[in-house]
Amino acid sequence: MAEIGRRFSLDKVKVDPILKNKIFSADGDDHIGDWDGECIDDLIKEIDRIEERTDPNYSSLPHRENIPEDLRLEVEKDFPIWTCDIKERCLVGDAGDDIKTVAEIREFYKNEYGGIENFKEKLRLDREKFIQEVKNRSEQSDL
């Protein structure tokens, strides 16, 4: 009898690379295409092919792990980054219709804010200011 190994929640999970390449429909139900993460131009061609029949789920495009750590979360939401290839070329823009390199994105934040860390600090300060304003309004309405 073969022994079935246990896997604990902190164990690394090995994902089949073929599964990581899948592009799904907008509703997430159908596998409608593939992209291997090698070249963003190939993804554009695949999306163009897919869009002739249906809409892809842009928010779950494959190989998001290629987005560098410093460009994730706040930056990828501010400067919509949908995914990147292994050459650091990214699909960007509100409609996912532009390509920028990681270096170009970092340069944008350097020119606009003095760097990515300065941008994140600005967001943190804005958030704190907003929270304080809400608290002040709440206290005033309690009077």
C-alpha cells in the first residue's frame, strides 16, 4: 500500500508550469489561452487572438510573479501593471494596452516622486491624513 504524504500549510507547493501559463475567460470559468512568460509580445498576440472570441480575465494573467517586488501592491495599482515577462517588459495601462520596461516604470516614479519609496511614503502620509480627518469629523458630529 502506497503511503500518502501529508502536506502542511507552510510547505512549499510545486505548481505544474503548464498550469501557470493558463489564461482564463473574464468569468474565470474557461481556459482560453496560454502564455509562457517569456516575451510580452507573445502575450499581446495571444490576447488579440482571444479577444476575437471572448474577453480574458486581465486581473489573473499568468506570470504576475515576474513583477519585481518593489513594483507590487501600491505601484501596480497606481501604474496598472498586469504582468511582466522574464525580460522585465510589462503589460501596463488602464486597458492593458501598453508595454513599459521595469526601468521605465522606475524612472517614472523617480521623476514624479523622487523614487518608489517616496511614492509609498506619500501614500502612507495621505492615508494617515485621511484617517485623521475622518476621526475629526466623527468627533465633531458626536458633539
